[in-house]
Amino acid sequence: MLKRLVTSREAILLGAIVVLLGLIATRFPAFVAPANLANVFNDTSPLILLALGQMVVILTKCIDLSVAANLALSGMVVSMLNVVAPGVPVPVILVVAVGLGTLMGMFNGLLVWKVSIPPIVVTLGTMTIYRGIIFLISNGKWVNSHEMSPAFKAFPRAAFLGLPVLSWIAIFAVIAFFVLMTRTTLGRAFYAVGGHPHAAVYAGINVGRTQFWAYTLSGALAGLTGYLWVSRYAVAYVDIAGGFELTVVAACVIGGISIAGGLGSVGGALLGALFLGVVSNALPVINVSPFWQLAISGGAIIIAVAFNAQANRTKGRVILKSAEHAA
């Protein structure tokens, strides 16, 4: 059991993060101070939230490339709502953001489930549609900090037990998804649909409906992150979080979530996001070129995919070898 723990993807990735922090500490010791690490976690919280949603989608053999556009549209809508009606309470803002994100996720899920359009085509299309809607409703204009109410901007920054609310939301989301994936029928269905779709059908699991719920969860988290993003950075515009969907997919892949579906964990998604968060926060501090940041992230993705492919091949050889001996 100890050997299995040491060789698990999560343990290896955690070790890589620790080594990375150690290397950074030799150049800039203040980076590994508890207060700064808490700031890094807070900066990475939006990525953690989106990675959790992307994880359940990828587990079902799908992908959601519209998460950043969903985030941007939800963020723009609540920002414009705040400008028009600054007295609207934050809980209502949250409901609007999550509700809008959920609807966009459901739209993706319905197209995959009922119309049987390939997931990558669906989400590439809706990504463009959502970005276009942002431009139409905003006329290409920004919503800036001075136009947002103090309460709107203060929520994600409010501290509780030494951590901002944004960090607590990410922590609670990780706990909630851990329970979902390990203790509920829906969580088991996500793994079954991605790992053994034909067996899942025989077990009475509706593959399309399960994928629909995966997209719904991803959309809800993207909507929530949309409000948290624009309120924390106090700005909303058409291209907000542009290209961030690729970072989200990268976090999942680095965390061991298999693009082929059916393999991955909440811990892996969390560690994959934290790895990218440490890289993006640390390299500028130690005066490393942003191009190296991209190279390190890209290299980590290739290594993670290769590691996963090798693990699958090894598993296949063991099965064949066992069958040969049985014969």
C-alpha cells in the first residue's frame, strides 16, 4: 500500500511541486513564506474551481472549451447589473452568476446529448457565441473599478480566519467535489461513462444524461468564477480570461485526468492547478522569462500525457500476460 501511495500520480505531482518550491526558495526565500503561499493559493483559486468542473467533463470522454467564455459572459452580466443596480445584494449577484453559468453549461450538455454533436465542436462553437454576446451587450466597452460598488468588489477579498473568501470557496468546492466523486451515484457514473461506456449502458446509466450533468456542473462553476474574477480584479471586458480554457485543460492533464476519460481524481485536478499556479507566480519573481513559463507548462503536459499513456500500456501488457499464463 505504501508503494502504491508513493508511485501514485498525486504523490509524484506533489513531490514535483515541493521540489519546485525548493528550487525557487534558493533564489527567492520569501516566496515559500506561509503568507506568500496563501497568496499563491488565492491567485490559483479561480483555476482550481474551473479545473474541478473540467475534470468531471473530461472523465466522461468530453471536453469543455467554453469555460473561459462562460466565465467572461457571466462576469460581464453581473458587472453590468451592478452598474445599473448597485444596491443588489451580493447573494443575488452570486445566484445570477451561477444561474447564468449553469444555463450555458446545460446548453453545451444538451447539444452533446440530444443532438450528438462532438463535444469539441460544440464547445468551440459556444465559446465563440458567448464571446460574441459579451461584445453585443457591452458594445465592446469595459466595466471599470470606479463603476462597481464597494460591496461588489469586497466579497472575494473579505478575510475569514486569515484567508480571503475566494480561497475558502475553492477549499469548499474541493471538499464538495471529493464527496461527489467518491460517495455519490452521480460521481460513480462519471467514471463509468468515461471508463466503460458500453458497460455503463448495460448497468442502466444514461451516457448522454451523465455528460449533460457534467457540463452543467462545469458551467455552474464557470459562472461562479465569472463573478469572483471580475470582482477581484475589478474590471470586465470582452476578452477577459482569453485563452484561459487551455490553462484549465492543462491543469487537468498535468493532474492525471486522462483525456480518454474514466481516470482521474479531485486531488489530481487540485495539484495540477497548484503546479501551474506556482509556476505562473514564481517565475516572474525570480526574473525568468514568460517564455520559459510556457515551456515548463507545455513540458509538464507532455510528460503527464506520456506518463498516462505508459501506465495504460503497462496495464494492457499485464492483462495479456495473465491471460497467456492462464491458457
